[in-house]
Amino acid sequence: MIAENIQQADFTYATPANDAAGLPLALSVFADRGHLRGIMRDDAAAAGFQVREAAGLSTLLEGAARSLGDVVLVDCPHVDGGVLAALTRLDMRAATSGAQLIVSTSVDALDDVFACMDQSDPQLLVDPVRADRVVALGQVLARYSGLRLRELDEEDRLLLLRLTEQVGQIAERLNRIDPGEGAGASARQDEAQPGSSAFRFETPRPGYTGKSEPESDRLARTARPPLPDPRLVRRILRQRQLRARFFDGDLFADPAWDMLLDLTAARAEHNRVSVTSLCIASGVPPTTALRWIGQMTEAGLFERVEDDADRRRAFIALTDKAADGMARYFAELGKGAAQMS
């Protein structure tokens, strides 16, 4: 978990925030809460960004903002039609210019903000503490120049490493493991390797990408096992959540797997899952869950699904590749149970 008791000390970074050409990165801040706007501006300046503008949300609503610069920090805990329209314009403008957006909001407004910002791949933060914004700024620095923050707590650095490495391992297994005769050997190999993931995924055939295929192609390839009974998946989720009543929840935190289970059950139930609902299912703070969702989407496991009937809504779903992996995983569990009976 991102450290929530971070001290109000100055943050120092390895080098100033420059782009690949060595030019200072320009940053704008838009927030109505004056004290927060000052903190955001100070942290950005300490990171080496050139703060170009620090103003209230009205500047965005009125379209009076100057050139956005390279990075834009926005705080909008409450939204209405005007704010959402301004965020939509900002999203499109950033997608065109290549600006990086960091938008903080509340749990109540998350679904609306998520739905209207689908072009620029923004970092969304939910009720963030100062450390969350510092981490977000660090991710921007890494995108531009590969720099890393010096003054992050060890817990924060380990979180980012764990997130990236674990999602990468899941994606690698989804792309690598063949469901043929080597499946059993792969499982034994996973069990024998220290630190390997407890869950193994299989793709339906080598090279399968999970993209939509013509009906004839889908019939021609080997049919995957059916998705598990959603009641079974929900029971597993409840059992996993029950542990937090008796032990520290951090002992068992595995948001990637909890979200995979939740989306598997929803797919079997033919239900759609909002980003807020998925954050709750993850069992970690919303901002942390959003980072996981972003990583899982980049890894090809999750996908954003627009609501055709209402463009103001969007959902998260499993990709076909992830659904195949989950179906085969539960099929293997079923075989193991049958052999033990």
C-alpha cells in the first residue's frame, strides 16, 4: 500500500524534470482547493518541473487555460455536467498534444471521470494522499526520461516493482504456456521454481492473441473449457475476503487475482463491471487498484468497454485471452478435485 503517513517534507529527485532533449518539462495545476493547489505546485517544482500555471477549475471550465505543457495536474473531487465536459475536452486536447494527465477525484465521481477520459491514458487517483501524487509524478518522469524517484519510502518502491513484475509474469504465462501435452510439465515446473506465481494460465494455442476472430476461425480452433460456475468464483472471493477478519489484510493482498476472479464471475453471469466496483473487489485502496487495472490493461488481460447506449459510461472486462486462461485454470482445478475423490 502507498504510505499514507508521508511527512510534509521537501521531496528531492535524482535530476530535474527534463525531456529527452534536456529541456525542462512544463506543468500546469488546476484545483479549486487553494492549499492543495499550493502543495501540488510545490511538489512539482521540487521535482524539477517548470510550473507554467496554477489556477482553479474555472480556468478549465471557461477554456481559458494557456498551453497545457507536458504535464497537467487536475483535482476534481466533485463533478457536474460542466466539469465532465471540461475533462472531456482536456482529455482530447492532451491526446492530441501528448501531455500527461494526472487527475484526482473521489470514489463517488470515479465512474463518471473514468468514462469521459478515454483518449489520453491519464493517471487517475482516488482521494489521494500526497505520496500518491508524488508517485504519479515519478511515473511521468520515468516515461519521459527513465528517471526514478530518490526520496520514496522503501514500501512505495517495492509496491511499484511488485505491481510491474507480477503483472508481467501473468502476461508472460498467458503468452507462453501451451495447453497441450506440456501443460502438466509446466505446472510442475512452476511449483518447483521459487517465487513463481501460485496461478498458472494457458492460452488456447500458440500465437493466439485474444483478438476478435471470424466465426469460422473460432469454430476451427480447439474449444476452450467453459467458464466456471460464477457461484463457485463468488464463493472463492468471499473466502478470500473472510481472511481479513482474522488476519492483517496486507498479508494476503493480491489485487490482480481478486480482480481476475471478479471479472471471470461477471463474464459468466453476463454482467458488466464498473471501474469503481472492480476497485472494491481488488481489496486495496482505489488509487492502487487503478494502477493495477492500468497494468493489467497494458498486459492485454483487461480491456475498456464502452456503453453503446450511454457514452457517459464505460466498463472493465476480461480480454478473450484472459478468459481462456481463467477457464483452463478452473478446468485444471476440476481435474485435480476429481482425481482426489
